[in-house]
Amino acid sequence: MHFAKTGYNGTKTADIARDAGVSEGTVFKYYGTKKDILTSVLNRIVHETIPGILLGVNEDFLSIAASPEPKKVIKNFIRGKISKINENISAFKILLNELPFHEDIMSEYAGKFVPSVIKLGERFYSIGVAKGIFRDINPHTAARSFIGMIATIVLESNILNKSLDIDKELDTVLDIYMNGVSTRKEG
């Protein structure tokens, strides 16, 4: 994953060819340009890696909503998703590092991925509202807030290389998410 290590500009097609065990000419026979290679990598991330991480989410949502201990089940669910993200962190580094510099690719991938993840979060939140787990507030805002808190944990531990106790972080995030941060009720 040269793009994850050295970025698009730092990646040489000769290195990609060497690692694939083919000549550089063969690489260009199948991929016209280095940008085509990047696009192919991003296609794989968006169409294989991310769906693999999200596999079974609907069933997970239903089991969370049916649980007498939703906080515990949510924690296990999120821990599992973080673990899968960590296993594929190179793919996410490519997304984070390259999308801002390739507007054509950004609109295609970020325009699909981010809204689809937020939609999943909205569905989860709406199920929780229907089951009396969550207050009835805007599900988009609630989903975006929760996803943002979890994404920050992933970024800090994998991109910023900050040593975190994931269980402790998840306990705090879930406490904040489910109970708020205020010590008093405001009107």
C-alpha cells in the first residue's frame, strides 16, 4: 500500500510494479496512469473494504434495540467496528490523505461514503428512539455527533499514533452520548 505510506505524489509506479512482480509497462497496460491506479484502489476500498466493515449492521441494530443493556451492546458493536477499521487502516489512510487533493475522486467517493454512513447512524438512532433508548431529536444530528466522536478515537489512535485505552474511551463516549455532559437540566 504505497499510497498509504508515501501518498500519491510520493508513490512511484516502478515500486508498485516491483511489489506486484510485474514490469512497469505491464502496470501501464492495465492502468493507463498512476491516477487510474489510485482510482482502482479507492474503488476497492469503497466497494469491498467498507461494505465488509459494515456487513451485518442492520442485524446488529436490531439486537441493540432489543437488548436490556443497550449501552453494553453498543460498546461491543462499536469496538468490533473499530477493530475492523484498524485491520484496514491503510485503506482509510489513503482515503483521508488523497481525497482532499483529487476533487474529481472526492465528489464520487466522499459524496457516497459519508452520507451512507450517516444514514446508517440515523437508522440506528431512529430504532433507538422507537424502543425508548434515545430521546426524540434530529436523527441526522445525533448520528453525525456519535460518528464524529468514534471517528476521533480512530483518528487519534491510528493517524496521530496516540496511545488510547479504547475500552475506557468508549465508556466515556457512550456516557456522554447517552447521558450528556451537563450536571443540570437547561430549558
